[in-house]
Amino acid sequence: MRTSWVAAVAVGLLVVIGAGPATAFLKKDTSKLTPHDIEVRATPIANFARGETDAILKGRLAWRGGLVLTSFSEYFGGWSGLRLDAEGKRFVAISDAGLWMTGALAYDEQERPKALRETRIGPLLALDGKPLRRMRDRDAEALALASGTISKGTAYIAFEQNDRIGIFDVSEKGFGPPRAYIQMPDEKRRMRLDGIEALTVLKGGPRKGALVAFTENPLRGDKVQRGWIWIKGVPKGFTMEGIGDFSITDAASLEDGSVLLLERRFRWLEGLRIRLRHIAAGSIRPGAAVTGELLLEADLSHEIDNLEGLAVSRGSSGETVITMISDDNFNRFLQRTVLLQFTLKERETADAESALSEAEKN
């Protein structure tokens, strides 16, 4: 059963204006917030396609399971960045209200996500160790692990309105104040609300360890989205081709140095759509025009919302697990916080399954 046109318009409108002044009043003041535990309720999502019982997707993705997440905490929501540990059992998330959330992700016997546990929330901090106060300073949009683990490591956080990327200590207790801010691209003055929306650190390939960033939309005067890769601390630009009128919302590196890119689009007559793109290892380099292979495209006939967070981990058999989380813009009447998981199949496996399916049809 497809979502109604009215619901599609409502969700889409919030996606379009969600980061702007129109919904800023929904984001609570965090200036006096201290870290504390919260309860998060999880309702299972059985199937990715609404009204269907078949959990199998075509191509390289297989549906694992999902959750609708709710909480009585007024600070819960707006999740724009997500990272999981290697086994997918612990997580850290950031919100565009200047908050972080840590906790454990529990699974059932079939390895489907079941619940969030040990969930803790707190404010992102300024250089002076105090919570960020101004809304334009709190707009955290992207998260990438720089070194170590999410339980004891360092991470990059990108902020959109007051464009900057900071280096933070991260642990199960949350984030410390920023150690420093890194050099930004020369195009920073053209970013404003179309600034950096996605971050990842390459886990393999010829530029292993390099930070990569993407803009949400084309900058003023551009027709394509821009990206940057930091070489010896200096950002070097490249362009993203083939995105069209989709916006980039997050990125995550695989172990071979290839990159997954999460994309979103809203049109009044079709509603909300999301895509997942795979960029081959080594493709991202200074001056390159980067494309990629589409792995997934879904609309409101599927269990999607304003998906903005993307993370990669491993399942118990070593398979690659992709996790997405949505930003509800703190409007719980019209939007949801959903957590979705997929398995990324090896290309040979996907090709063999496709060939078998075609043979069975004939």
C-alpha cells in the first residue's frame, strides 16, 4: 500500500525546510543539558516494502530488518550522523540540534535489530568545554571515526551553518570538547546551508586514512555536488557526477576503500525518494569526476523517512552490514526515526542469484 499524496507532501516539506529557521523552534535548548540516560522504545519493521512479506531485494542488497525508534525525551531526534563499532553492537550518533547519543544495539536470533540499550544522550561541546549555545553553531551534520574505536578514539564532526570540521575525543561516555578544527576548503564562503553534509575516512585503498567530505547540494554557481579529500591536512577538490537533483546526506567507507553514498530527493508529485550509491575504491582523488553504481532506490512505498545517517559494520559471518538512521526534524507527528539494516552481498553472489532467478523464470 502506497503512502498517500498528502503524507508524502508533508514529509517532503519537512525534509526541505528541516535544517532551516522554520523548524529551529522544535529543537530544544541544550545550553544547560548534562549527559544522562534515556529510554528508547523500538518497534520492529518486518519488511522494507510496505505491505509485502518478501524480504528479498534485487541486486546486491538484502533486507535484514529495521526499527521505529521513539522516546519520551524531548532531546531525542534529528539524528544526522551515525557510526557503529566493527561488530555493529555499539553505536554513536549526532543530531543537528547539537546532541550526541551512545548505546548498544541488540539483535534477535535471526540477527535482526531488536532494541537500543544503555542509551545515553548529551550535548556537543565548544572549545571551552561548555555546551554549544547558538543554533547556528549546533548544526552537526556528519560524523566520521578518525582513529581508534567509537568506545575510545577520535572522530571528525562537520557542522553545516557555521561551517567547520572539528576533531573530538569519543567514548561510550560521549564526546569531549574539540581538540582543534581542521583546514576548510577555499569554497567555504559559498557553502552556507549547502555545506558539508557527509564525512568518511577511507579504510583502505591508495589513500587509506584520508578524510573525505561531500556537500549536500551544488554550491552557488555550481551544477554538481563537490567533494574534498584531505591530503596531508590540505583539502583537495573533486566533483560528483550523476547525482542529478538528489541531495547527498551521508557517506561510509568500506574496508577496501570504496565508499557508500546516501542520497535523498523530494518532488511534490512523487514525494520522497532515497538512493544508495557505491563508489569504487581509488575513484576519489584530487580533480576527479566521480560517479558510482546505484545499489538501491526507494520511495514512500518503502519504510523510509528522511534518512541522513549511514554506517557500516560486520555480521557474525563476516558479511558487510549497512545501517541507516533518519532525521525526524523533531516533528514526531509527521515523521519518524527509523533505523534500517541491509546486507551488502558480494558481487559474485548477487550475480549468481540473479542468474538463478532468471533461469527459474524461463
